[in-house]
Amino acid sequence: MARKTKTTNLEITEAAALLAKKNRKKLFLILLIIGLLILISYKKGLLFAATVNNEPITTFELIQKLYVQGKERTINQMVNEKLLEQEAKKAGVKISAQEVEQKVADLEKQYGGKEGFEALLSQQGLNRDAVYKDTKFQLIVERLYEKEASPSSEDIQKFMEANKDNPEATDEAKFKQFATEQIKQQNLTKVFQEKFQELRSKAKITIF
């Protein structure tokens, strides 16, 4: 009879241990769920971009939309940059970091120094890395097509006569330099558009 009692006590002990184990699992799951809910609540900005009448717009949906809208423009820009790099390499054109820095420094002077330049970049949503990159490609274009863009003496003279009321006209040497640079930039834009359109039409481009 004592043996039967001993077995019963053992069974009770095992049942209690099993119940305690199950309770610990339930408690762990509850704590885990609470933790996840807190994390989701804290990080909801990462999961949801907005809600409209309590219906969510997920961050994933936003990313998909931005990807579709921005893909074509971004890829075209990257393709253009790659074509320019390839053309520069074929022509033996190399732009040093010092040249880029000097050009950016000249831009800073035009906008009243570093602070004024930084303010302009901030207004346009740009940073210095983007400016350095754009400046490098601008220098590549200038180097590639500078001969075709070089203004003639006749064009310079016509420009000076048409703009004789310009404040720069008081100093003939400076005014001539100003006229030369203005015409050069106009010619460069035109030549680049023509040459680059031809370059892109001949290139083998595959966009996935």
C-alpha cells in the first residue's frame, strides 16, 4: 500500500513539474509577444510610412513606388556617366582630384565663400560629394569637346557689341575674357548635346 502511495506522489510531482514547464513556456511566449509589440510600436516608423483613416501605407509600398519612379531617371544618369567615363578613357582624358578641388573652390568664391556655398547646397538638397562628382564630369566634358566649343574672334566681337552696356565692359580685357567664357559655355552645351546623343545612339545599352 505504501508503494502505491509513493508512485502516486511521484506522478503528482512529475505532473506538477510538467505544468510548471508549460507555464514557463506560456509566460515566455507572452513576454515575447509583448516585447515584439513594444518593438513594433517603437519602430513603427520603419514599418509604416503613413496611415489613412487607420489604414496603413507600409514602408515597403513606399520603397516600391520610389523605386519605380526613380529607377529610369537614375539608371539613365548612371548610363550617361559610364559613357562619358568610357569616352574619356578612349581619348586619354584624365581629371585629377586637384583640378576638381580647384573648380569647386572657384565656385565657392562665386557664392560668397564656403558658408554661402554650403547654404546654397543645403537649399538644393545637395552635398559636397555630389558637387565633386558633377564637377568632375563637367571637366571631362570641357576637356573632350573644348576644341569644338572654342569661340571664334568674330563671335567674341559680336557678343561684346551686343552687351556693351554690361558692367564688365568698362575693362576691355576682362570683358573679352567674360565674353569668351560665356560663348564657350554656350557652344559647349550645344556640342555636348549633339556629340553625346550620337555617342549614346551607337552604344550597346541593356537596361534590366
